[in-house]
Amino acid sequence: MIEAVGLTKRYGAKTAVYDLSFQVRPGAVTGFLGPNGAGKSTTMRMILGLDQPTSGQVTVCGSPYRRLPNAPRQVGALLDAKAVHGGRSARNHLLSLAQLSGIPARRVDEVLGVVGLQDVAKRRSGGFSLGMGQRLGIAAALLGDPQVLLFDEPVNGLDPEGILWVRNLMKQLASEGRTVFVSSHLMSEMALTADHLIVIGRGQLMADMSVRDFIAHNSAGFARVRTPQGDPGQREKLSAALTGAGGQVLPEQDGALRVTGLALPRISDLAHEADIRLWELSPHQASLEEAYMRMTQGAVDYRSTDDQKAGLQPDQLPGGPVPLPDVPEVPQQGWYAPPPPAASPPGQPVSAATAPEAPADAAASRPPAATDPTQPEDPR
Ligand SMILES: Nc1ncnc2c1ncn2[C@@H]1O[C@H](COP(=O)(O)OP(=O)(O)OP(=O)(O)O)[C@@H](O)[C@H]1O
């Protein structure tokens, strides 16, 4: 069990972690999520006694890490896979760690086998790929057969087979009754791996709940509805009818509307009553990734801006604009298959009266609409 109470860390004027309280329980994989700079690594370093809290405290198995008797046998961690003496072989690196903690040498060969590095055990770790380095870091974490394990971005650099292996390893460790605390940016991976989530933003707790509850609390189901492509008037008319009936309507990047607050049959009836043809009406549930993005969008420190390519656009270069090739119209073939919800984040409201508020900076981070090969018509 890991327990943080009022954990706060300041670096000069920067508050990296503020008043964080949570428990990480044994027998489950707990995912630790947050945007870049949210304070995940700082929190993990404080759990491991590598950083002193400015105030508050964090304990592992009831004691601060530094007061744990033979801590490496109780807690294993992968924080920075690159923090290895590159001139040493993988086996010698693990042997030196084992000797420091009174762990028998045969355990080194066991963990090398567990992480699949037995064939390269004698190679200098400085020549390892990112994925091999991650495996070596995981081997070091497993060395003392600890009850509590912390992994900071363990799948970073791993190939699909490696990601699957880490997923199964985390689950197995938890099923053995261990406490497994793992940070990741890969929401889809966390949805498959974690039982419980702790989400932080700008150093503060945003959610502490099961994955299932997280999705249910943060992502209402919604409908996607699409009117004929070449007739924006129909779309506006439908939007007004749905809003008038109490629905919330947001336009999506591909021209469809995202509707919440109305059941699908009601949307269909309203469209029929307004004499509007529909090309799509489909139910959706937001993914963990979308629920997470929705929750943390106000706590993101680093946002990209559109690349203006100043001075590089064809009409800014000598010779003038390059004409676009003609694209023939493609008639609709059967039923339109929508992209998954994650591919189409909510956009700006149709009008101020029809949609909930969007953060002022949301538009700045939105990429320009991509060409959708599934579009039935091309407006060009
Ligand atoms: N030693 C330090 N000195 C000053 N500021 C620091 C220090 N360590 C972290 N910070 C700042 O504290 C904040 C939290 O950083 P931290 O590395 O914990 O975030 P993170 O959630 O792990 O980010 P990422 O997902 O990018 O790894 C950041 O603004 C970071 O710049």
C-alpha cells in the first residue's frame, strides 16, 4: 500500500505537486495519469525518497521510504531506464544492484529471463535500444521480488509484443497481491491494463476511481448525426430542432453533429418532423482517451499552435500558387461508416446558444480538418 497525505512539492516558485492525497492499494494495477508536467514523476520520486516533500507525507507499507528496512526488497521501481552505467553489461548492472541489497546472484539470471534479456546479458547496456533499456529497468525493479512496484512509463519504446508483455506482467504482479503503480500517457493501454486510476493535473488530484467509473463519470454516450454533405442549411436546421428539443449539439470536424441529451429515436423523429434527411445516425460511447482529454483539457501546460509555414506556402513562394488537381465526385456507397470518437474531438459550438462553453484556448490546439477518405463527396 502507498499512501500520500497532503503531499506538496515546490521547486522555488514552481509548485509541482499540491496537496495530493491518495492510496494505491495492493492486488490491483493503479494507473497514474496526467498531462506533461502534471507532477507524476515528482510524486513518484517523493514516494521513493528521492525528493523531499515541501509539506505532507507519503508512506509505503506504513513508513516513509527512507525508513523502510531493506527498502529494495520491499519496493521496486523503474523511473528512468537510461539511468544505467552504459559501460557495464546488463548482467553486471543487475549484479551490482543485487549485491547492494543482499540479493543472491541467481536472482539476476531469473529476472534476466523474465524480461527476455538472457541472450544479451553480457552485452554492454550502453548499446541497448530504448526497448531493451526498458526491459533492463523492469528487471531491476523485479530484482528484490518486492510487494510494491512503481513503473514510470514502462512501455516507452517497446514494440507491440513488448507492450503486451508489460501489460500481462503488470496484471500478473497485481494478481499475486502486489501493489502496482504505473504512469503512462497511453490511455488505450491503461484502459486494458489498469483497474484503478489516479489522475492529476497541474499537481492536483483530478480523479481517483476505477477505470469503469472514470469512463462512466467523464464520458456520456452521444449520437453522431449527419445530414447530406452539400447542404449546410439542413445541418443548421437540424441543429436548431435538436437544441429546441433540449439536446446539446456540437459540430465535428468532418461535418457531422455530436448530440447529447436526446435518445436516438427522438433524434430520428425530430429530423423527420423537420423534413430533414439523415445520412448517419449512430450511437457512441467516449473512449478512456476521450474521457481523459475532456477531464484534463483545462490542465494542459503545453499546447501546440497551427504550423503557419510562414513564407513556405505555395502562394508565398516565387511562381505563385500550385493548382490543386481535379478530384471527381464520388457517389455514396452504402452506409457511411464514421471514424471512432477519439478521432473527432468536440469542436466549437454551432452557435453560442446551442452548445456548452468551450475553453478559449481549445481552438488554438485543434489541428486543421484532415481529408477524410470516407467522405461521400468532395466539396472541391
Ligand atoms: N528539479 C526540478 N526543478 C524545477 N522544476 C521541476 C523539477 N522537477 C520537476 N519540475 C517541474 O515540476 C513540474 C512537474 O514535473 P514532472 O516531471 O513531475 O511532471 P510529469 O507529470 O512527470 O511530466 P511528464 O509526463 O512530461 O514526464 C514541471 O513543471 C517541471 O518542470
